[in-house]
Amino acid sequence: MSRIHLFEFEDQSWFPDIIRKGITDYLQYAANRIDLYNSLIPVIKKGIEKSGTKRIVDLCSGGGGGTKGIMKHLNEEMPGVRLTLTDKFPNVPAFKTIASELHGQVDYREDSIDATNVPQDLKGMRTMLVAFHHFRPEMARKILADASRQGAVIGIFEATERSLINFIGMLFTPLVVMLAVPFIRPFKWSRIFLTYIIPLIPLFTMWDGIVSVLRTYSTKELDTLTASVAAPGYRWETGKIVKKKGPNIIYLLGYPS
């Protein structure tokens, strides 16, 4: 299946923020519910060790999906790790909720942070959790080049491997969203209205999920991208974590060698 870069509604600047936050709230809930990223801990630990600091700077955080699970597992094995949530369109209410639940382990930036030009004051291992596929190759190269140019460690993780089974699974998204929404906290009447009365959140989530699968880079495509942004003294590793339960995770780890 070839990579197809269709558009995602969530990426559009004109897309209503109330719907975007409804989507990212659901994605955060789903990722934490199934502990999506528990298998990433060895790779993230390696990145933190290479960075020389116990801070993670998460780029394109959306609703912060999965970060609670990651921090729980990390602090069991590497106490003292802190996480900063950032996004070009920051979901500040979701960020605040996560920060309050994790009692000082997490902070966030309310200003817009561009993953292709990360401010130099944001030091630490950069992560992108199911977000890299949003970028066309030319923009993806800029993200990688910015990390290598600044000598920053970066870990990219994708749970939307381009496969037929994932494509078919995304067709059931509206049903899954409708089942999940009553359990998402904090409770919002707008989320209820846009799920059950006018089902925009389920439908847009399905479309963006299908497009995410079609957009996701394979490990070979990631190798091609990194070859085009090679920097002296910087190393890239790609791989795939095969899970018994849940989707496989494709990853890219870059760090100064």
C-alpha cells in the first residue's frame, strides 16, 4: 500500500476548535485506556539517557494522549522525569487536566510551538506521539533537520502503521467514539452534543484516522528521510515494535553520537 497524503481536518487552521478538542480528548482517552505506549519505554529511556537530561518535550501533543501512561511507566524505572506538552494548536484545557493529575511531573506551553523550529529554551528529549504522519516529506525533513541542527534527541512513534487491517479498523471509529465519550473527563456538554445529536466528532475522527493510516511513513521511508538530513555526529535508528495486543509501533530515534 503506497503512502497517500490526503488532508486531515484536525490540521486545518479554519477547523472549529471545539471539534478539534473533542477529537483530541477522545484520542487522549483511548491511548491511556489501552496503555498504548507502554512498549515504548525502552526506546524513550535510551533517548533520555542520550539527551543528558530528565526532561521530555512532547511536540504536537494534541490532547496529550498516552502521556499519563508513559509518565507512570517511566517514573517507575527512571524517577524524576518531567514532561512538557506543546502543540501548534494547544489544547490548553486538556494540558491543564493532565498537569493537575500528574502532580508536578507535567507542565505545558500555552503558546503555539512549531515542530520545525522549536525554541531553544525547550531543552530535553523531543517526542512526537502519532503525529509525524501529519507532515509531508519536505516538512518532515525540517522537523528532523531542526533536531539534528540543535543537537537534540528526538523520538518519533507511530501507532497507525499503513496496513489493510488498520484501514478496516478505522471504519469502526464512530461506534468506538460513541461508546467512549460518556467516560471522558472532564465532562463537557459540547462533546455530548457533537457526538450524539450532530455526530461531527465521530465522523471527523474516522476520516482523520483513515487518513492517518494512509499517511504513516514506513521504516524504509523514514530511512530515506533521515538520509536526506544527515548531519555530522548525529545518528538515526528506525524500528518496529510488534505488540501482541494493540497496534504495532513504528519508531525513529535520533541522537548526537
